[in-house]
Amino acid sequence: MKTRIYIASTKSLEDAGTFSALYKTVPKYRQKKIDSYKEEKDKRLSLGVGLLLSIALRDAGIDENSLELYHADNGRPCFKGHPEINFSLSHSEERVMCAISEQPVGCDVEFITKDSNEETANWTKMECYAKASDTNMMDLIGGKKFFSKEYSFKEIDKDDGYKYIVCSRQPIEDSMISWLEKF
């Protein structure tokens, strides 16, 4: 499976008809997660990352309905019996992001405010590294663990007020990134 990164806006999910129609297309485990949220914005974000994961799996030729989602001891979502499918999901405000690979991979998106600074950039980098390497965030923050040189980072700039970053053992090229304007 080729490494792919998918990024989308959830703006189109604000339409109740669109949301309802797309909600019916995602697996039951995703519907259950969506339903667990009280705020409409959180429901849209959860549906958005679920749709991106569905698209990523479809593009990789994988039947999502044949997969069983579980959470590893560290909380990372995985597919039972399929260690070759590594994925990472992230969302912030109106953006959703999914990375999928045969290799460990992590992604993070953060909304940039006028008060955002280098600390926000470092946090984003730490979060996607923690996802890719199964490293505890508190160990990174506390200085008990450090970035391994076997991982590389790709910052993605769309000049849209968000910071996107991917961490992987293989370099991420622009051709691996897909932007979806709407669902």
C-alpha cells in the first residue's frame, strides 16, 4: 500500500441533508463514535475523518466492511489482524486529515490563531511523531524521549490558516497528498 495523505474541509457537512446522506455510508463503529458527541461541530469532524479513512481504504483496494476496528493498549486505533494497515486521523475546527501507510505514520492538523507561536508548531510535530512512533506524549513533553532520526516530517502549507504535518519512516512527497474541497 502506497502512503497517502488526505485533507478536507468539513464545511459541506454543515448541510443537514449532506451530513445525513454521508453518515449512512460510514461503518457502524464510526456512526457510534459520531453519535457519542453532543456538539454538531464535533459530529461533523468525526464524520469527516471517518469519510477520509473510508476513501483512503477504498483507494488502497481494501474493503472496509471486512475490517474490525479495535484500540491498542496505548489507545491507538487499529484493524484487527491487519498490522500492515497503519493510519492516523486528526481534526481541528473545520479541517480533517487522514494518513494511511504500510509503515507507521502519524498526522496532525491545528488551526493557527494570531496567538499561535513556535510552541504550537512544536506541539503539532510532537503529536504526529507520538502517533507514528507509539511514543507517549508526556515522555516527549517531559524530555524522557526524543525524536528518532528514522522518522521524517513533512509540513504541508495550503495557506488556509491551518498547520498540517505528517510523520513517517519514509519521506512524504507532494504527490502523496490529496485535497478534497468537499465531500
